[in-house]
Amino acid sequence: MSKNKFSLFLLLPLLAQLLSCTTARYSSSEKWSDYVNPNIGSVHSRWFFYTPAAVPFGLAKLGASTNGSYGNEQGWEAVGYEDNHSSIEGFPCFHEFQIGGVMLMGITGPLKTTPGTLEQPENGYRSPFKKENEHATSGFYSVILDKYNTKVELTATDRVGFQRYTFPKSDESYILFDIGNKLGESGAVTDAYIKQVDETTVEGYVITKPEYVKKYQPDAKISMYFYAKLSKPAAGVKVFKRGEEPVSQNQISGPGACMAIAYKTSGNEQITVRIGQSYTSVENARLNYEAEARNLDFDTAKRNALNRWNEALGRIKTEGGTNDDKIKFYTGLYHALLGRGLVNDVNGAYPKNDGTTGYIPLDQKKQPVYRHYNSDAIWGGYWNLTQLWALAYPEYYSDWVKSQLSVYQETGWLGDGIANNKYVSGVGTNFTGLAIAAAYNCGIRDFDYNLGYQAAFKNETEGRNRPAGAGKLDVGAFVKRGYCPYIPSKDYFITKQEEGSVFGASHTLEYSFSSFAVAQFAKSLGKEKDYQLLSGMASNWQNIFDPETRLMRPRTVDGKFLGDFKPLAPWEGFQEGNAIQYTFYVPHEPEKLISKIGRDAFNNRLDSIFVLSRNDTFGGGKTVNAFAGIHALYNHGNQPNLHISWLFNFSGKPYLTQKWVRTICNEFYGTEGLHGYGYGQDEDQGQLGAWYVMSAIGLFDVKGLTEINPEFQTGSPLFKRIEITLNRKYHKGDKFVIETENNSAENIYIQSVQLNDKNQNSLSVPFADVVGGGTLKLKMGSQPNDNLVR
């Protein structure tokens, strides 16, 4: 044997070992959940933000509450759990946009009947806790309650919440059901009921009136039902209204209703509560429990939840990058897969808009043919969520579309946000039609797309008799005038203004974009007349472009530009932003915008904005407020800005996109409770997290995948290798791999591009090529390559 052959022979075992290590790195047993930290960014976060004990897109969403019982006045303010709080009042089971209820708490000693406050936890049943005794990840939460020396653990299936209490030795241990009180974004309680059915069974419901339901559908209500099984027979039971004296009784009804199940416990005794949850009835809550948890213990449920998360998170596998990069990445992906939760029961029942119960047809296995979901508004979601869904979770995207179309079939209009199919328009616009069009153009077509087109076209063109919850109340003016007039008002939630609105300028830009998207839908379906109409509307943004300032400027009803124009003033014609920010809101026709401003002026202005904005962490600085950055030049903490850093791909300087996107990933995003998504910024149901995910893998489309043949623009990936698992039901390929060479903190610029072994100078990658499977290879360097173009 020659020396070379002998050396190769010796190396073979080592090569095999290395290959097996590589395989293991991407095996299904990889615990991506180890990188998830739900506490990141939880300071000043929304009610639905902190629900670690849940499965992806689940109905049962459990977490600790530090101030959820405070409620919130307008229905959107930060409330629920904050990382800097030091006491816990209980563990709610329902967390969704405008939905909150059914809070449990484990206590020992004398029974108190109010939660108490953060400032004076001793005055109620809330308990202090230490951060070192708290653990949270995707699918599981645990904490030790110091006041009661009691450990609490939470996990969930799709529709069943699990709570396990480890009590000390005590003659007065209780599991408290706080049912009849406002919680999070729930709004006021109109009715509640709780009953001890037998020694191990408790059931009930709570009916609430959320603030957004009151605004947009005043006669509607939100109902939550539960069926709870306790692992130990009760020694006694007491009921009370919050703040009143408890009495020995097995049921109670009305606002304020609470129940305490009493036990005598030995040291370290565990009692588990399994809570079937439903939005339709107590009976269906019981059915959900029977189907998912009757024979399931806590530890198995926890293991199953972690496995569900690792499968979902593992659809995008990463290698390389820093540990913080992976924590940000998988925590962001966790948030993107947590929002917009399941609505229907195991038998297909779901709440309809009119308050009755609808039923999804069942397949041959007696399973609903699709999963029905709640949804916050999709405002800005086309720059993060829908791109992520289309790429790695198309089955969810499909079900989301079907859920939206059920509202249309019932009411004749697409909803903006929906809570149990009730209208809860988050911002008064409506991009649902755009998202439906993008789904179709991405090849997701297993829904009634003719119905989808009908709904989307009506959404863009029809203003007559439009209900407030459908948003876009001024769309008739947009169609008639070619712009939405700015009509000043102190009421940002105007219920009806057909001639214009306080956000006329931003609406003009938004409706232009969504018209473009639905125009592409029309062309795909061969509807040429509609295509021509919508394409003309797509260019209406030009009607508010002021050539003198080269900024978007509100126009009033008389057609004149707004006088006393202040480009950095928020709310004056622009929703949650200002003229500087919104001038870049032409994602569907960026070349036209660049031409109007002038290419050099565009690049200089935009680059300068990022240079200056870096001093304020690309948003509101360290001010803890959801709207802290709306006065700024750039505000990454809010939806209207999220495509702007990618526009250099269209202005001849793609290396500036590579530079600034990576800088935003490194500096706006953090790994702390306060500095997670800026400082106390508005992480709406995973949108900022999803933006990080798309940017970190280096694929993004400013047009939100709305073109007939959509394309991704390429950025600067954070990782050495990214592997995306594709769904063969919707995609042709098995996986798409992104590999980077010489990638480092200094080497952020793309030097060369190779797609499926073919060199190209273009930084664009067709969506079809990505989901067709293959490999994108990027060579990185420390200096820009001016020869690469979009």
C-alpha cells in the first residue's frame, strides 16, 4: 500500500466521524428550544407576548402574569408579564389579541381574595419570586413562588393547558381559579360562571367585552370556556367575588367570580390541573380535554410540547454565528410561530362573527379539514411573517387564508384583525387581500382562490356600506380622488369618514401597495380589466409626492398640500410615523420613487438617516414606549419602516443594505428583558422577530412576495450555513441551503453569488428557485463589490 493510500485509509474513520457529527448537528434531535428565551424583550410587552407554555400556533397559551389583572384602558397598552417585575399574581390560560382569561394560582395559608399590587404584593394572593428560580423556554415554564414555597410548572397541548403545583406541607393549600375578572386585553367581564362538578372536576366560562370589539362591533362579545381535571380530590371548596369574603359553596356566577379548591398537602406534594379550553362551549372544552389530555401526564405533555417546538424551529437550521445570534434567531422564530393562535375545537366547532357556532367539515379521519386561527392585523406582516410562512410554514399560511375567508363568507367583508371571528381592526387599514394575493402568487392555492380574489378585489375598491371592523373606511375617497384627503381629528379611531381621514397620507401609500398586490392576483387569474384598474390605483402614491420637498406630503380635501408642513411630526396624516419615514413607503414601485427623488439624493438621504439613527438604536433610543420612535428619522420598532434598509438593493448600492441590515440585527436586537426588540418597542405577534429571522438568513422581499413571479433580494446572512426544510405539499424541493464563505463580523459584504452551481451577478433569487430546492453560495469579504446588482 502506498503512503498516500495508507494515509487516506487512516483518515477514513476520522472523516466518517466528522460527517456523523455534521449529520447530528442537523438531526431531528437538535434542541433548538435551548436557544429560546421568552423573557427577551418582555419589558413593556403586549398581553399576548409572554406565553412560553404553548405549542406553535396553539389555542392554550399559558404563562405567568405580573400585572395582567390591571387590564388596559385602550386595549393595546403593555400589560401581562414584564421581566423587571418581581411578583406574580397567577397563571392565565388564554392569551390572544383582545382575548384573556381563566387565571389559576397556587397559594398556602389564609385565603386572600384580591391579587394585590406590584408595589404591595403582601396585600393580595400574588407572590414575590426570584429570577434565578424562574425558567422559560418554548413549550415550558416553571417558577418558585417565595410567599408559598410552591413550585409552579406550565405546559400545553393544542387546546389543553397543564399546570402542576408542588406544595409544601400545609393544612391550607389552595388552587385558586380567578375567572370573572378582566385580564390583559380582555376588557370588562359581562358574565362568568364556575362550578365544582365533582371532587376532581371544575368547569366554567367567562364572557368579556374587549375595547377593540366595542369600537368595531359594539354588540359582540368574546367567550372563553374551560373544563379542568385535578389530579387529587378536593378537601373542600370556597367561592367568592374578588375582594369579598369566601363562602363554602360549589358554584358562583357573575363578574368577579372566583373559586378556591382546598387541600391538605404533604411536603413536596404535586397536584396537576389539566384545563381543556374552548371558545364555543364547556362541552367542547371537555371534548378537547378528552381528545388531547385524558391519558396524558404532565411530563409527557411537556416532552411532546418541546418536540413540537424543535420540529417547528428546526425547519430553519443554522450553523455558525455567535451564541447571541442563535438566541436572537430562535427566540424571534419562536415569537413568529406563537402569535395568531388556534380557534376551532377538535370537532371543528368555531365561533362565528354573529355569535353562533360554525363547523369546519371533517375529513375521513374525523379531523377538521383546516385549522381556524385568530389574527391580529397583518399590518406590516408582509415584510416578515408572510414571507416566513410562505417559505417554511406554507400549511399555516393556507389555513390563515381560509380563516380569513370564513369571515368574508359570513359578513361579506374581509376583517382586519379578528378575535373569535369578531372584528378587532388594529389600525383601521386592511392588508388581508394583499396577503391572500401573495399566498396565491407563492403557489399556495389549496383554498378557494376565486373567492379569495373576489374578497381581495372588493377590499381594494369598495367603500359603500363598509363596516368599521373591515378597516379602510376612506378607500372610496382613494378610488374616487386618487388619494385619501387628510382630515385633522383628535380621534385616531374614527368610526366613519368616507371623504378622508386623519391618516390620509399613509393610507394613500398603503392602499397603493395593496392595489398593486391585488393587481398581480387579477393578472394571474386573467382578469385584465381589473388588472388595469388596480394598476392605475397602485401609482396613486404619486399624487401625494411633493416635488418641492421630495417628500410625501398630506393633501387636504381641496386638493392642496398641507400648509405648515412638519416632516418629522407624527400622526399628522401619517399613522404611527411621519413624512420622513413614510416617504420610503413605495415598496411595489421603488424605482419610480428613486427616480423622483434622484438616485444620488436618495442614497445620500437614506444612508444619512441610518448613520444618524444608529445613535438612537434605530428607533426610540432607550425610551421605553411603543411609540418612542415615531418622531425619529427611522423607527425599526414599528411596521411602516421595516423594508427601508433593503431599498439600497434598488438604488444601485446593495452593499449598503448588507451593511445596515446586519448592523440593525446586531444593535437594535438584544438578548435582555429590556433590550430585546429595541427598548420596550412594539413586537406585534412576532413581526420584529420574523424580520430578524429573514434578515439573518439573508432573504427578503420589499414587495412582500406580491409579484406574479416573486423574488427575494439577498442580504448579508449571519450564519455560516442555513438549511430550510421545505414542505413538499406546496414546494417542489426538499430543502434549500444557504452557505457563506469567509463570513465574519468584518466580512459582511457579498463578493460573489452562486445559485445551484451557476455564478450570477444578480442579488435577486426567484422564490420558485428557493422552494424548488438547491443551494445558494455567497462568498463574503470586508469590502463592497460594486459589480453586483439586484
